Amino acid sequence: MFELIFLIAMGVGGFCLWLWLGGNITGGTKSDAADPPWTDKPRNPLHTRQAISVPIKVVGVTYDNPDGTDGQYTIAKHIRAGNDVSLVPEPSNPHDRNAVAVVHPAGQLGYVPREWSKRLDNSKGGCVTDVLVGEDGLSYGLRIEAYLSDR
């Protein structure tokens, strides 16, 4: 009995795969279907490279911002997972000429770590993935997802 059920399931699965690959009852493939990705036809070069995103823990949230605001306070009051953030280069930063600030409309939240600052595509910005809360319930941090540069 088990063998019969297994053969029927395999037959149904194979039929579904055949349909998914473009088969039809009369044979051949659908003439109006898009070319499958494994064909050798040339593709638009703008769509051949996929953007790669990386998770990054934002640093410097405990320091006061140049405008006197506190990144932790801004995170606690205004930031939620899914919020978009801007990545703003700060070439005149006295500590690091490659510094990249993480900014939300509510204020500056911190900085991209030094090891990532040259490798990101700042024009694409980032997205908050996690708001981190310390054990004391008073310390806040942030993790974002940002895109690597094509360079």
C-alpha cells in the first residue's frame, strides 16, 4: 500500500514540475512564456548583478551627537525594526575621514563601524533590523541591514 501511495505522489509531483517548467498537454513549451534563467540568451547587464546586504551593528550610539542629542534616546523613542535610515558620509569628521553617519528623520543614531564604512553603497541607505535593549532596560543599540558597494 505504501508503495502505491509513494508512486502516486511521485507522479503528481513530477507532473507539477513538468507544468512549472512550461509543459502543456499538447507537448512542447508555452510560446509566450519568458525564457527560463538557464538559457544562453544575453541578459540586460544592469540586472545581472544582485545587491548584497550585510547586517551591521551601529556604533557610537552612546556619544552625544554634534547637535547635542543622544543616539540612545532617539533610538528608544522613535526607532522600530523596519525603519529606513540614511547613510551619510562625513569626510570632515575629525576622528575618521571615512566616517559614515546613520541618520533617521528623528536624528542621528550613530555610525557605521570603521571596517564597513568604505565597503557600503551609501546611496541605497539601510533598514533597521533590530533595536537592541540592554539588560538594564536603559541602554539602547541598533542593528541595520545595508548594501555593499559594487566597487
